[in-house]
Amino acid sequence: MKKKLVAGNWKMHGSQLANVDLLSELVHGLASTAPACDVLVCPPAVYVAQVAALLQGSVVQLGAQDVSAQEAGAFTGEVSAAMLADLAVRYAIVGHSERRKYHGETDALVALKAQRVLACGVTPIVCVGETLEEREAGHAFEVVKRQLAAVIHHNKHCVSEVVVAYEPVWAIGTGKTATPEQAQEIHAVLRAQLQAATAHADRVRILYGGSVNAANAAALFALPDVDGALVGGASLKAAEFLSIVAAVQ
Ligand code: 13P
């Protein structure tokens, strides 16, 4: 059985001082009992080097929140996949709904970003998810399938190497989690889509994200197609994040 993954997306939060406090609590909390899942933190790009140093020797892995779609060159402000790999970054979130919404990222761009990180040996965490309007209009399946299809089309059989995160936009930062039924229903659709694309679909971890906390994590992790969580706000509180990790059986 594949190991679940609990990933913390810090978004635009943190400072050198706050990062030391959060990570020392986290690393200390995980030192006594080995977690049953992979544990990942994704700090802002500017702190990746600091966090890499702080995580030396710990089980906590390092991820990035985004990556450039370009390989290298005159792209002011961008961070390449090769640079992330150079800092021992293992995962990179691509296509987070906040990037799609505020930075106009398209399905095609997200698919290219996934390709860039895969080429550097970094695992993309491909985010998909519908807005409230799309759900209410009955288009949730169609939206997530379209978003994942772009990544499959562009990356072909390599799609077995990605992590997918279903993050319904209406559940992000709202305190409104998808019900276990809603999450499982979408995860099953995504799994079937992966099965049609690769013989290794069962190896792909499909995370749920959107107001995951210590109270709702266990019910989500019990679902057959939920292979972990992408956690926002609750990943900034060490005790809460540790409880989510502990909810993995
Ligand atoms: P919240 O857990 O704060 O809802 O954020 C989810 C998210 O967007 C993780 O990427």
C-alpha cells in the first residue's frame, strides 16, 4: 500500500524566526514516534534554503509552492525547477487555485510546470478543484477532469509520478471542508481518469485539501481514494499539524 502524504502549504506566511520555532516544534514532535506517512512542508521560496538547513537529518521533507514554467534565462523573479532540485526540494505544488486565480495560470501552463519539475526529479503536486459556482452548476467533475487532463496529455505515462491534490476552491481557507462523500466522489473520478492514462494509477497519491484540521483529518484519511492532505492554515500551528499527521493510521 502506498504511504500517505501530509503536506503543509505555508502560503505567504513565515519569517526566519517563526520558521525556526515552527520547525523545531514539528521536528521535535516527530522525533519520538516515526510518522506513518510522509510529511512535507512547503515554505515560501525565499525561505527554502533556510528550511532545507533546519530540516537536515529530520524525516520532514521539503517542498516548494510554485515553480517557473521556463527552464532558465531572462525571467526576472522566477525560480526554476533545477534551482529547487539544487536545494534538495522533493516536491513542488503546481496549479494551486490561488495561482490560477491571482496569476492567471492556465491548465496548459500548469501542465508545463509539472513537466519542468518532473524533468528535474522533483515531484509535482498538481492541484485541481472547482469553484462554488462551478459546483452549484453541476460542473465539478467536468472541471477537475479538464484540469487533470491537461497534465495527463502533456506528461503522458510520466503522470504516474505525480501527486494530485483535490482542493475545492470553496473549501480553501473557509472552514468549510468537503464532506467525506464529496471528497471520495471526486477522488474516485480522478483515480478512474488516471487509470485510463497509466497502468500505474494506483501508485498516484491523491490528496485532499481545503480546511483540513485535526478534527476532520481522520475521517478524510479513512476514505479509499484519499491518500493524504494538503494543509494550509493548520500547517502553521505545529500541534495541529502534528495531530493531522497522527491521524494517519
Ligand atoms: P486551508 O487548509 O487553509 O483551507 O488551505 C488549503 C490549501 O489551499 C492548501 O494548499
